[in-house]
Amino acid sequence: MNYEECIQACLECMEACNVCFDACLTEEHTHMMADCIRLDRACAEVCGMAVQAMQTNSPVADLICNLCAKVCERCGNECKQHDHDHCQRCAEACFKCAEVCRKMIA
């Protein structure tokens, strides 16, 4: 199976989540960003795990990519609620990654 597109989407999502996570920590009302920060971390970690699974042709890559799609969707839904540019960019990357992961495992 060719995982190239999905690996790229996961890497881009992981980067967007890491940027969003870091930027959220510098926002004025950090406590209001707590869920966003937590989901950014979780999403980046699951994207990284999905990349590793695909790169090693793991027999459970489809399961991990399914989880990745779900976590990306949840992170994207949280981020899109915030007006910050980094949150909006993260939401976009999350939704794209979820879509590509779902397409890949279909």
C-alpha cells in the first residue's frame, strides 16, 4: 500500500498541532485554551504514531490511522472554536489529515 499522501498529511498535522500547542501557551488566557492545548498534544502524538506505523508497514497501521482520524477530528473541532490564526491553521490541518486517513483505510 502507498502511504505517502497519508504520511505527509500526518506530518503536516503534527507540525500544526505543535505550533498551535506552543502558541496557545503564550496566549493571555491560557486557562481558556486548556482543552485546545491537551488535544494539540494528543493529536501530534497520534499523528507521529501513525507515521511510524505506515513507515514500518505495521499490520495495525489501519487501526492506528483510524484512531488518528478520530483524534484529528476532535482536535480540529476544538481548534476551530478559537479565533487565533494558529488554531484556525491547526483545525484545517487536522480536518485534512482526518480525511486522508479515512480515505486511506477505506
